[in-house]
Amino acid sequence: SQQGEEDPQALSIQEGENATMNCSYKTSINNLQWYRQNSGRGLVHLILIRSNEREKHSGRLRVTLDTSKKSSSLLITASRAADTASYFCATDEGNTDKLIFGTGTRLQVFP
Amino acid sequence: DAGVIQSPRHEVTEMGQEVTLRCKPISGHDYLFWYRQTMMRGLELLIYFNNNVPIDDSGMPEDRFSAKMPNASFSTLKIQPSEPRDSAVYFCASRRGQGGYYEQYFGPGTRLTVT
């Protein structure tokens, strides 16, 4: 499988805490994207980071990318119950038109 | 814009029956992707089209699966005959632009149950 790996598989935290999810991939990339999937819904794009960027912010989201380690992390600060969802990273490995999605992290935020 | 539209939202069928899933991409998008999601295998890319032409169908599990895109506003994924192991959520996604710099827009999915 070409899928990337995400870690942890599941994460439970209290509202107000920060949540960190990690993603590893296998080959060179140009871009890495993060998506969110609420239960029973399709995936929604959150943020994109290019291979020449190391960090990017969008609201309460912070994404880092380490191409030497072939890994990325997504940090959600001051989490809310509404952040409860699965989070996936996706890469354009092999410089193709395809996005290869990771296995996902299930985040549960308790009020 | 209404987003990516998929129909039906739920499909329950018996083994051996033909199943057709439908997708209307966002207007102006030139890429269309079909994915399958299961607990065991995660999100798998089945096939994708560019300007209505199939580009990569290496993810199609077997000959029972076929996909078409007769025009820029419509695509179908057909399973014939269906088997219980085809039970999954099938997503259609569309995108404007080439490469991984462009985000994909996903439909709500079709939950298929084959009994």
C-alpha cells in the first residue's frame, strides 16, 4: 500500500487542550494537505503546506513539515467539542495528480 | 455552488445485483476522483479522470468495477455483479487544476451495503 501512516490512530482530550497528530509518508512530495472528516460525511480540506515550507498557520491550526524525516504534524490549539472528527494527511507522492491519503487519526474532544 | 453531488446516499442490494453510483462534480472542475472507504483498508483511490478521460484505474479492484465520465458534469461507478465485500462508503471528489497543490472537494458519499 502507498498509504502514509498517521499517529496516533485515536486521541481523546478535553476541551481547551491542544491536539497533535502526526503523519509520515514514503517518497518525495511537492505538497502535503490535511483533511477533516466528520462522522458520516465527506472529507473537507483544512490546509496545504508546500515542500519548501516548514510551518504554516490557519486560525487554530498549525502544520509543520519535515521533508528530511518525511513527516508532518497537525496541531489544533484550544480544541473544541466541534473539532471531534477524523483527520487525514494526503500527499502527492511521486509527483502525480493523485493524492495518497493516510490512515487517519480519530480525535475525540470531550466538553 | 452546490458542491459535489452523489446519489444515492444509501444503497442496499443483494449479492449478484448491479449497482450504479452517480456523481456530479463541481462545475468547472477538470479532475474527478472515485474513492472507497472501509474500516479495514481506509480511503482507497479507485480511478480518476481528467477532462472526462480516465487517467489511472489501477485502484479498481477487479473487472466487476467500471467507471465512466460521459461529460464534464456526470460520472458513474458501476459494480456488476456486486459482492458482500464491496460494502463500503464510496466517495466522489473533484478538483480544478493539476497536481497536489489543489484541494479536492468531496461529495457526501454513498454508503453501499451488499447482503
